[in-house]
Amino acid sequence: LEDQFATAQKMQAVGNLAGGIAHDFNNVLTVITASVDFLLMNQKPGDPAFQDLLLIKQSANRAASLVRQLLAYSRRQTMRPKMLSLTDVVADLDLLLKRIAGDRTKLERRHARDLWPVMADIGQFEQVITNLVGNARDAMPNGGTISIATRNVDAAEAPTYEHPEMPKIDYVLVEVADTGTGMPADVAERIFEPFFTTKEIGKGTGLGLSMVYGIIKQSNGFIYVDSTEGKGTVFRIFLPRYVPDVAVTMPDQTKPTGTPE
Ligand code: ADP
């Protein structure tokens, strides 16, 4: 219980911190976005700098969505969930993910056909995937393989036996696996805590996975880690299948509790 209290206090600290810096950070991003737009106006798709400028622009957009996410974390901004295909979101990130993974790391994707839709915020979900891929790369200093897979898991197949907290419903599963160092059980237990990091100062903040966890919870999903030291790690994300025609009552997490920005 004491641990839970400490975690809650840390969460609160992150929230306050986030709310405080988000505004200044947004101003910086506006300058970057405006400048890169200006440069892009004078470029054609074949020009040498075009791809890089585009990446700068995409990254600035993602940084802006991270700011939104941080604000959401501090409960000052509303989520914007919509119906989407997680395969599409992952596929659209391909270039960025390859850059994150680096030259020594192979990035594989496997997507099942006819993936069910889910309700999620695109920017948030991009944050989840880029975070997991960044961690996977960090766990493979000598290279290796990162595989991302998406598939449907119907209610009968959902691992509710292993995880009794999961309702027995249809899910879309996203798996991010690496062939890296893996982690011991005592580390795996703590990775979703804010500020928990095993990385050296300046390399890790310990915020990535706590944000990932917050996002998945806000989307009514579940995230589990399965890691073997010396072999690698698998993150499994289950998001509820979205069934448009059936009225499903979801807990309202979009109401801001603080003052709006
Ligand atoms: P950070 O990356 O800044 O350390 P995170 O919250 O993203 O913060 O991760 C917390 C810790 O979880 C990492 O420091 C690392 O010890 C562990 N971790 C996360 N992902 C992996 C992975 N794919 N393989 C091994 N360890 C991991």
C-alpha cells in the first residue's frame, strides 16, 4: 500500500511538471514547425533534404502530440479517441520506426488481415509504439530484431485465465517483441512506475512506460510484459474491439478535472 501511495505521489509530480513545461515547449515546437514548413515550400520530393525535412516535421508533430499527452496526464486536456485500425497507425510510422531502430536493428511487421477497429487517440498510440520501439533498440546494443505484430483475439482466446482482471471480450492485440537483453523479474515488476529507469543519467527518464501504461488504461486496454534475461522481451497490448453498432458504455475519461488551457 505504501508503494502504491509513493507511485500515486510520483504520478502527481509528473502531472504538475508536465502542466508547467508544456506551454513553453509548445512555443518552441511552433517555431520548428513553421520553419520546416517554410523550408519544405522550396523543396520537391526528389530533393536530397526533402525526406529529412519531412522527418523533422513529423517528429515535431509527434512532439506536439507528446505535449498533448503530457497535458492529458496532468488532466488538463481532453483525449480525442476515434475509430481506427492499429495496423494503419503502425504502418504509417514505418519510416520513423526504422530511424528509431537504427541500422543494426532489423524491424519486422506482421499484420493480420481484417483487423478489427479500436477506439484510440492516434497521437497517443503513436507515442506508445515509438516508446516501445525505442526501449527495444536500447535493449539491443549489438543489434537484433524488433517485431511488431497486430491481430484479432476473440473473447474465447483472450488470456483471462492468466489475467483475471481482463473482461472476456474481443480484443485487438499489438505485440512488440525484441531479441535484446531482457530483464530480471524485479525490474519487470517496476517498469511501469514513473521515474523507474535502469539507464544512466541523461539517457533515461523512466517516464516512457508510465505514459504508455496511462494511455493504455485510458483506452480501456491492458498491457503485459514477458521478458527472459538474455533472450528478449515481448510487450502485449490488448485494446477492446470497437463495435460501432452496439451501444457500449465506456467510463468517461475525457472530462478535464483541472482548468482548461
Ligand atoms: P526509460 O526508457 O527512460 O528508462 P521507461 O519507462 O521507458 O524509461 O523504461 C523503464 C525501464 O524498463 C528501462 O530503464 C529498462 O530497464 C526497462 N525496459 C523497458 N523496455 C525494455 C526492453 N524492451 N528490454 C529490456 N528492458 C526494458
